[in-house]
Amino acid sequence: MNETQNYIQENKQRFLDELFDVLRIASISADPAYKDEVLKCADTVADHLKKAGADNVEVLKTKGYPVAYGEKMIDPALPTVLVYGHYDVQPADPLELWTSDPFEPVVKKTELHPDGAIFARGSADDKGQFFMHVKAFEAMMKTNSLPCNVKFIIEGEEEVGSASLADFLEENKEKLKCDVILISDTHIYSVEQPTVTTGLRGLSYVEVEVEGPNRDLHSGLYGGAVPNPINVLAKMIGDLIDDKGHITIDGFYDNVLVVSDEDRKEMNKLKDDPETYKKSIGLNDIQGEEGYTTLERASIRPTLDVNGIWGGYTGEGAKTVIASKAFAKISMRLVPNQTPEEITEKFTKYFEKIAPKSVKVKVTPHHGGMPYVLESDTKEFQAAKKAMEQAFGREVLPYRSGGSIPITSLFEKVLGAKSVLMGFGLDSDAIHSPNEHYGLYNYYKGIESIPYFFEYYTKG
């Protein structure tokens, strides 16, 4: 393993330069205008897998964008690690808020990244993180230290809900057979306190429509006498959460898994600092469900948030109308034992129930995902913990994340394997936002940690 780590140190600049080549490809899966770039990125990833030493490298077709696949099977009697990542990225809009070209990566020093951070779309989500695995694999291959089998699937539709992945997994179940899935698409709590993600929240996402009059009305002639759909929608949304931060939907908490006091105590070792938290996102105060810390509110408790709301006139100047319709997009993060189907149904019934008779409402479900938990006493978690402790030189704690990665439950259902969420980003990396970035320290620590995971997992 010393030889492997030495190889990593000797090739750090090349590993960075090669990542930059991948980051320059605008592989935006949500926008058809970038189709050629997405396909180019799939080919580029496959090429890097081949150069790193993978066998049977293919760009496999799906109903949507392809999956880059490669493997190295050294002994069928040894465990097989399946590495998952995604090469597609979010749109870079709004471009004017970027301090540099989102597809021309640059390294800049920041307060949290004194050694520098890579500023580019996809640097943290997920090109910089999946590419760590390619380079760690290369290091193990070049030093003849790969201790077990490995397979790679790097997909191109994660940012649009992995629409083709379920069919792809079913159709390639035998090819993808494995013992564990290794994913780096999450973050650590901090550089000073590295963590392994042991839980993710699920998701129920809906769009709501409130309809009043059969056309937009003059607010002077009709104001005060007819329902205003925007006003009605705003009140209905306000009524979904009470003054204690509790979601009011009937039966919403019926199946919520209650986390034990012992587990809550363990997770709060992460030193929840409200002042630092407020400062990091420019807030004067925080809020949330009564009786829980900020860490708990953002991880082990379900939530309801409005992601967008619109209706009426939003152009320049004034236009005095009562809109015919108002709309909102609402997401609910779910915890273990809740399902997106259950929560979507309960939301729909409740939203229809609280609507005044003067309006019509419509709820349209969008995508959803199941919550996920990896117990901290498992072989998979322990291998990740030991690996990161070896690389970081400090204790690594379990961490429940508030985000959602629906494919973790899908992997377990189809392939029968647990996923290890060994991410290395920070929650301040501005993923999905202008000026996304990924610390150089984090990038290299990831590459250093991964070979240790393979070693400890193989030893059991």
C-alpha cells in the first residue's frame, strides 16, 4: 500500500490535469442542446477507464444517455466492488453569477480551501468525485496492489432522475453482480471532522395548481369580491407547517422511524454550531421543528419545502390583475419507513381538503425516492471508516445526510448489495449553484482513501 500511496503523490498534478479535461466537457443532461457534449463525456470516461487498466470497457446504451462501463476481475473467489458515479452535470445558469467560466476549470484559494479549490461545474458533483475512483484504481493497477475485483458504472442521467437506470440494472443484473457498491457523491461534515454518510432522506416531489376565475381579472373591478388564486395558494402553503415547525398533513408522521436517544447523542458529537451555520449561509437566525438540533432537523426528520412559486404578472412595471391560476413546486424529504407513494397520496388528499370551495386544485406528482440507511456496525461502513481514518489521520464519525440519492435503494432492490456513501465534498461546495467548487485537499484525500477501502473491505 505504501507503493500505491507513493504513486498517488508522484502523479498528483497529472491527476488534476486529466480531471480538468473531463470538466471542460459541458455534459448537461437536462438540456437537449448539449446532447453531443454528454455523449462525448461518456466516451471520454470510457477512455480514462481503459487507460487506468480496466478490461471490457464499453459505452453501454440505455433508453437515454449511455453508461460508461469497465471492470477488472482478478479472482471470482474474491469480493467485487461496484463503483457508481455520474458524468452528467447541472446547467450552469445563471452564468452571470459565476466568477469564472463554468466549463474552464481554475484553482482558487478560499477561506475553507487554503490549498485551493477547483471551480467548475461538476467539480464536486460528481466528476471530481467519481474521477477519484478512476485514479485510485489506476494507482492500484500500476503498483499491482488491487486486492479484489472491481466494476465501474458511470451514468449520464443522474441530474435528471436516473430515468434509464432501473431498466439498465435489470437488463444487466448478471454483468453488474457485486458484493458492495461504492459511491462518492456526498460530502463530509468538515475537513477537521471527516465522516462517512450512513443515511439519506427520501423524496416526494409534487407540483400544485390552484385555479380561480376562468381568466385573469381586473383587480380594481373584481378585487375583494372573488378568490385570488395566488393569495389562496400562499395561505394553503402557509398552513402546511405550524408555528412549531411541524408538518400538518394528516398522517404525515405515522411511519417515521424514531431515532433512539443513544443514536441522537452519537450524531450530535459532530458539534452543531449554530453561529457558524448561520454565518455560512448569511442568516441572522435559524428555524425548524421544535425539539431537534439543526443537525437532526437536516437529517433524521422529514421536511416540506416550496421550491418555486409563480402566477400572475411578473414582468417589468405594473399590471393590476387577479391571476386565473397560481402554481408551486413542493418537495418533501422523507426518513426511513416513509415512502414517496404514501406521502404523495397523503399530501394530495390534505391539499384538496384545505382548499376553499371557491377554487379548484390539482396536484401532479413528479419524481420520488426512498430513504436509505447503512448501519454503522456493518462490514461496509467499518471498511470506509478505517480507510478514511488512515488517509485523514483522525477519527471518522457516521453522518446522516439530508439529501437524497434514490439509486441507493434501487441498487439494493435489484443487485441485493448495500451502498457505501464515501463522499469527500463539503456542503459549502455550491453544487447545483454558480461557482461550484471542490477542494484540492478533498480530491487528493479521496484518491488516497479509496485503495485503503479496497484493502479493508477485502480483509473483512
